[in-house]
Amino acid sequence: MTGYINKILSLLIALLFQTAYSFCQIQFDDDARASFVYDISKYITWENESAFPEFNIGILEKDCNSNLRTTLIKMAENKKILHNKPIRIMCFSAIDEISSIQVLYVNKLSGFDIEQIFERIKGKNILLATENYEFHKSMVNFIVVDGKKRFELNEAKMNEARLTASELFIGLAVKTKEDWEVLYKKTDVLLQKEKETVAKQTVVIDEQQAEIQQQNERIIRQREEIAQQQGEIERQKSELTNLANNIRAKQTEIVEKNNVLENQKASIKNQVEELKKKKTEINEKKKILEAKEEEIVTKQEKINIQNKTLNAQLKEIEKQQLVLYFFCVLLLLVTGLGYVIYRSYRMKKKANYLLELKNKEIMQQNQEIRQQKEEIEAQNDEIMQKNEILLQQKKAILPPLAFIDAVMPAQYFILNKPRDIVSGDFFWVGKHDDNIVVLAADCTGHGVPGAFMSMLGVSFLNDIINKRGITVANKILDELREYVVRALHQTGKEGESKDGMDMALCVINDETNMLQFSGANNPLYLIQTVAMQPFELREILVPSIVEVKGDKMPVGIYPEGHTSFTLNQFQLHTGDTFYIFSDGYADQFGGPNGKKFKYKPFKQLLLSVQEKDMKEQKIIIEQTIVNWRGALDQVDDILVIGIRIS
């Protein structure tokens, strides 16, 4: 049975091979066809050749994945140029898809109507090269006779398309319709003979295929019977095998679960011990911070009380000095009248005695006031020293200037103006792999409380980014929020600490210039140059500012509940500039009416300095807020960071 099938398949393959071979003897090879289209194009001149950015050759056929298209593409890669232009191959599967090209090839066997093609390319400077069409139906039309290509030209249609053929090319063309029809008929006879041969061979093949189909059906029935018997045997074997496998799997599963359980117990034990250590460490640090805060608050209250007492004593001394002046005047009058009135002499003596007592009392009070003033100055010096120590500690944990210069892009500035010696605003710069992290933060409070909060933030960021390697902007804020909530024991209950941070955080990829941004209440200002062409004049570049708002929640406990921070991503380009900042700049009071500076003038200020380098920008931005503030006090810490991609 198998030998019979193999014999039939061998016969079928031989017939197909013979048919394909005989058909190929009269067909025009695609390599030769592609070369012919290329050669035709060399002998034609286009009216506006200098305006072509490239030389486009198009083919019109229903299957754009044909071998001819592949052959033309390979030819273009090898030849590279035509008429001193790079060659581009295009394919159209419908007539209405034909676009701007120089040469269009169509084979009549593709079934396209040549009149519709001419209607589509009418008035365009396009050469129509066809195959197997009737005489003078095209511009350049060719057929293959006895393995040789022959072509004819329609110079009238070429002239309408503003095309010129070389004299050599015109001389090689078939000149008369009669000559063309002789060639066309000879080709048509050969094609008809081949079609008849193929039809006869197809009938034989169909008969053999029917017989093969019957044999296959009998084989399939026999295989089905054998398969049923084998299936029953396999089913029984499978049931026994599955039962044994299930028993072994259960045993393995029990052993694995026991191992996993033991590992989990050990892991949980280690995690509990580590959490206890961290909790103890955090509690100790918190106690130290609370003790320092209470000490500072107590001393500040004592200073306020002493200042009030000192002011009251100074007023009393002024009154006593007025009384002293009065008695001096009176003494002069009594001395002038002493020679007249004896009684006045006694009053004068008594007055002198009283004045002496009063002077002693005033001197004693002055001594006490000086001592109190010295004590207050000593306390102020102590507070200033502690603030200076705290400032040095804060500077020590912030990244040094040399590190920032090495990590940050070439052009940047950091404007940092604390309201007090120490600040609740802080900035942080770091790098992990190819990612540069830079942020501007505004902690709850000013002075010492804000400084302690900022030190906690810097410590947490070092752990999240430098140690744990987290460099996705919103993930950094999510982790930092968890650290703050745990460190301050925030649960959201009424009356407990609501301390936290507002923050604008950016991550820049050093290789791709991709910018990530996430914000907690604070935004990002991105300034890019856009092309504009007003009133049909030449194109100009204008800076445009984009505000990317942060999420309306802080880095800390949030009574309304919090979700993950939003991740914003932008592709930066050379010359793009972005800014992050705290609210101190926009909230500064000043100007002629003593009002806030506000964000809209801040945006306009940033746009106005875009032509300056970043160092000049910092000077202008700082001088602007100083001039705006005038004689008024600075109301908040000010922090602005600007970065330009170079």
C-alpha cells in the first residue's frame, strides 16, 4: 500500500516539474524584467529632473509581496543611483493609489485597464512601461518572443507626458503595427499551446489525486481502528501511572510545604528582630529630637519673659530719670532762694538726702538690668551656636558642591535663601546607574523644627535611592511617604502630628535624556522652544512654558486618604530647561502694595531669562525677589532649582 502511494506521488511531482519547466521557457525572467525597466529609464529624459530628491520606480500589481518587487529592491541596492538620484522602489495594488513617481511598470496579466491608468497619470511627468499590451496602447510596451525581448514606443503619448527618448532607444523599437502584431500573435500561439498542455496535465493530476484520496480514506479507517485499541490500552496504563504519580506528587508536596514553612518561620523571626532593632533606634532618635525641641522652646519662652521684664524696667527707669531731672531743677531754684528762706534750706537738705537714696536705688536697678541683659545675650549666643551646629549638621548630610557639579548637567543653578539660619526647605541630588535624581522639598515649619524634618528626609532619601536603588520618580515618593509615616507614628487620628513635606522630584536618564517627574503639591515648569511662522514670514523659535502639576497630597499622613503618586515622563532635547521650587518665592510679600509675588509673574520672569545662561538666570531671579521684598521681612524659606539640557 505504501509503495503504491509513493509511486503516485513521484509521478505527480514529475508532471508538476515538467509543467513548470516548459512554462518557464517562454516566460520573461524577473531579473531580466527588472534590468529592462532600469535600462529603459536610462534612455529617457524627464522635464524637471533636477527637482527630483530621489528616482522613484513603481510597479502596479495586486500582490505587493511578489518576486518582481523583491528583485527590483535588490537591483536598487546594487545600482544605488539612476540619473544621479538614489533609487526608491514603490508598489501600488490599485490604480487610485498611484502617487508621485518617475516610472510605472504594469503587466497586462495583472488585469489592470490601461485607459484607467492613463486617466490617473494624465498631466504628470510619469513614464508608463508595460508588458504584453496591444500596439501603441502604452508609452513603452514590450513582449518576449523566443526568449528575446522586443519593445515598441508611442512617442505621441511620451510627448504629452513631457518625456524625451534618446535616438538610439527609438531606433531599436518596433516601428509598425503590422510587425508588432506578428510578434504578438506568435507569443499568443505559444501561450495557448502551453495552456492546453497544462489543462491536460491538470486532468491527469485530478484523477490521480482522487485515487490517492480513496487510498488515504481506507488507510485512515484502519488507523482509527488500531488507534481505538491502542487508546484503550493507553487509557488503562495512564490511569495506573496517574495514580502512582499522584501519590508521589502528594508526598513531594508535603515535604516541600514543610520546607517552605520552616524557611518562612526563620525569615519572619529575622524580620521581627530587625524591626525591633529599627523601632528602638527610631524611638531613641525621636526622644533626642523631642528633648532638643522642648529645650529650645523652653529657652525661647524664658527669653520672651526676660525681654518683657527688661522693657518694663527700662520704662520705669525713664520715669525715674524724669523725676530726677525735675528734682535737679527744683534744687537749683531752692539754692537760688536759700539765702531768703531758712525753711527752704531745710527742704533742700531733705531733698538732697532723698535724691541720694533714689540715685542709689537707680544705680542698683541699672546693675540688675545689665546682668539680665548679659544673661539674655549669653542665652541668645547659646541658641545661635546650637543653630550653627544644626546648620553644619544639615550641610554635612547634604551632597557637597563638588559632587553636585560632577553629577548634574553642565548648566544648572540652585537658589537657596533660608528665612532663618536653618531652613525647612532642602534640596537633594544623587545618581544611581544612568539616572540623576534631583528634588526640591518644603518641610513643615521653619527654623529648627523644619531643619530637623529636612534632616530626616535627606536620611530617608539616601536609604531609598543610594542603598535600595529605587529610581522611578513616583516610587521614590511612595517609599518616602511610608518612611515619614512610620518615623512620626502617624495614624491620622485627631490631635497627632501632621508633619510632612511638599516636594517636586525629577529623574533624568543620562543616556536618553528621558525626564521623569512626580510632585507632592509642588509642580514642574518645563520650557521648550517651539517653531512659529507668524504672517507667512520666516520661521522663528519661541520659548513656551508647560506646567506639570503635582498630586494634591503631601509626603506624609493625609486625612482624605492617599494613593500612589503620579508618574509623568517627557523626552527632553538640547536647549530644554526645567525648574522645580518651593512656595517661598511666589508667597513673598513686597512691591508697592505689599502683596504676594504670585506664580504668574514667576512664570513670566522665567520666560524672560531664557536667553541667559543658568548663572545669569540665578542672579536675575535672586535680585528680582530682593527688589520686590524691599524693606519687608522674608516670610518663608526660598528654594529654586533650574536645569538646562546641553
